[in-house]
Amino acid sequence: MKPKLAFYWCASCGGCEVAILDLNEALLDLVEKADIVFWPCAMDFKRSDVEKMGDNHIDFSFINGAIRTSEDVEMADLLRKKSKHVVAFGSCSCFGGIPGLANLSSKKEMLERIYDTESTEERAVFPSVKFEFDGEILTLPEFLDEAKPLEEVIKVDYFIPGCPPQTEQTLEALDSLLNGRSDKKVFASAKSVCEECPRQKEDKKLSTIKRIYEIQDDGRCLLEQGIPCLGPATAGGCGARCVKANYPCTGCNGPTQEAIDQGARMIASLASALGIEDEEKMEEKKVDELIDEIIDPVGTFYKFSLPKSILKKRWRDLDKSKTIGGRS
Amino acid sequence: MVFEPKILAFLCNWCSYAGADLAGVSRFQYPPNVLPIRVMCSSRVSPEHIFQAFDQGADGVFVAGCHPGDCHYINGNYKTLRKVKLTKKMLEQIGINPKRLRLEWISSVEGVKFAEVVREMTEELKELGPIER
Ligand code: SF4
Ligand code: SF4
Ligand code: FES
């Protein structure tokens, strides 16, 4: 019997769905080898179709997107129940991804920004989860307090990171999963992007931080040219394709295997790579100036992994000291 | 009840740990709020350790290393300085008061300084109150 596959999206941009279509001809091979039993983005399936299935009916459910609403949680639970294996597909599902950066704001702040500012026609009308109209009850999923990776709500068997996952990565994963020889749990390299990167490394210290348009690219390591490249903190497996296209790695493949926290690992790497003249004098002012050149450390170093990091979201500690006037 | 902050201190083996030891054998008084961890060099402390400390309930993290020029691994403390400054910046963006992280250079003869810094930090953290998620 052909294995059964499901594809579902939670809080996602749709890019991961396109990544499946990007398999091109290989997609035709895939439908030869497997039956797609649920894929609401591309085919007409309803939630009730899944509800009718028996437990473990689906062989592999590929779920992309972060967990952001109560509906995402319900669908993840449902697909978990109906599937033998669940695959977190793409960086949002694996680490929270770009939607995870919303964890820097609270739910209240976000709703106020959207529904209660100068730009809103009717101020302070917030969406409610239940609404009666003409004797009918209309409902909406609840917007949760924070964005989470899939693993925080259900057990996940396999991870395919990437924003979106590279075609080669997806094909390799599909091939080994469908043939029952998946020795991997995470379909990324155990080594960092730097190991796959062809650029020349000279172990030179960078004394200033630059933006990509400010350099005359000479083919050397981008980090050594002053560009914050996330290669050292990021798992390879993508073939370092951004760096090969002269763009710094932004970290979409998530932390390397031995790093617990991608952003923390990156600031450690950056601290070692930075250097100033006469550093023995330790002129703090000079160090401060250099550090000040890094504008948005959280947004840059946790671009894809804030909900999966150690601190996970914005803490309320500073807000408190602001109100008692204790800020440094 | 008075709030007693918990401070996790990473002390480098060659200078700062010896400094803390001196404070002890000289019987200098300092608050019992600090829990020391000995590391071979201040640069062994990674931002991951600092974040984990806060995540697991520390109200403050104190990193101490050899004075500039004195690091036994030549330039470890320079890296520590940059690392701690970057981590503070990150903490502020995450919403944790950067004052909760402190870096000091303490040599093996600076028992007095160790006691003073712990006292100061404890007072400062008492004023800030417990860390809030
Ligand atoms: S830091 Fe970036 S450019 Fe440098 S080696 Fe690593 S991936 Fe390549
Ligand atoms: S180079 Fe970095 S950002 Fe680009 S695909 Fe690879 S991991 Fe993702
Ligand atoms: S050995 Fe003390 S800071 Fe490096």
C-alpha cells in the first residue's frame, strides 16, 4: 500500500507550501509513490475529512508554520492523533521562525497596535472569539499569548528546517522517510554553515560592522569583512547558498547541533571575531562604540529562532523598573 | 519578608576565585546572596550560561576575570568584555534590566574589592526587586 501524506499550515507565510510545489517534476514522482490525503492549501480537503480518519491513518504529516492561534493547536493535536509520524516542516515549525519575532511584543500590545491607533477607522473594536448575529453564533480562533514551535504543543518525530527548506533537503528527507530508512531526526547538517562555505577565512579581526552595500566584496569570509553573518551559529545542510550568492547567512536553518541557543552562540562568535587596535588598553569607550554598531541584536541573531531560545520572548522586567524610574 | 536576591557568580580560576577566597580567609563580611562557580577563564562563560541562569531563577549574574593584560590565556578577558557588553544589549532588548549582569576585574589580592562588589550588587538588586518574566 502507498504511504499516506498530509500537509498542513499553521502561522505561516505560504512559502513552505510553495517549497513543496518547487519540487517540480519530483512532485509527480511523489504522487506516484504516495497518496496525499490532506493538503488544504492546494486541494479541496476539509478538517472534517481528517476527523473521520482512524487513528494513525496518515503515515507522515508535514506541518509548517508557528503555533499562534487556538486553531493551530487543535489542528496539531488532531493531526498528531491521526498520524504515525509528524514532521515539523520549515523554520517556523521548528523554531518559531519570523512570526516568532512577535514574541518581543505582548498580545495586548499587538492588538492595540492593530485595532486602536490613529490608523484604525473605528478605534478599540477588538476581534472577539464568539459573536452572536441574527440568532447565529460566529466564532474565531483565539490569538494566543505567544508564538511557539510545533514541538511545544505536540510530539514531533522529524525536523526539516529552512526558510523554506531547500529542495534538496526536502527530497532527501522524503526519500529516506518514505523508504523507511531515516536515521536522521533533524534534516540539517551536524556542522555549521561555515563548514560548507567556500569563502576564504584568514582569521582577521573585524574592527567595524558594515552593511552589505558598504563593502567591495573580495570573496573573503563576510564576517571578516565586517558583515554580521550567522554562519558560525547556524546548522548547515543548505549548501551555504545565501553566502554563495554574496548575501550573509541570516540563520534560517536554526542553531547548530551543539548550540542550545542560536543568538547566544552568535554573540559569542561575534565577540571573538571583533577586535580593536591596542585592545590591551581596553578602552571601554572604543569597545562601546563597536558594540553600538550592532543595531538590532535580537532581530538579527534570533531572526528565526526566538521562541526556541532560552529566554523565548520579551520579559517584563524592564517595564517594571521603568515605572519605578530605575532604568539605567 | 525582605527580598533576598540570588546572584550567580562566575569567577575565573586564576584571579577572581583566588580573590574571593582571600575575602573568605580574611573574614571580610559580605552578603550570603552569591553562589560562586569556578571557571578556568572568564571567557569560558558564554551568553548561553547567562541566559540559562536568568531562566532558572537568578536575579543577577556576576562575571569576574583577571585585570586587562593578566588573563592566563592571553586575551580571554578582552573577549569577555565584548561578550558581556553584547549580552547586556541583548538583555535590554529582551526586556531584562541590563544592570542584573555585571562584569568586574578582580585580582587574587583584591578580596576587599570582591566583598565590596557583592555588597553593592546585592543592594542594587534588592532595589530592583525579583526578576520578572
Ligand atoms: S561567517 Fe559567513 S561568510 Fe564567513 S565562513 Fe561562515 S558562512 Fe562563510
Ligand atoms: S545560508 Fe543561512 S540563511 Fe541561507 S539558506 Fe543557509 S542557513 Fe538559511
Ligand atoms: S584567566 Fe582570568 S580572565 Fe582569563
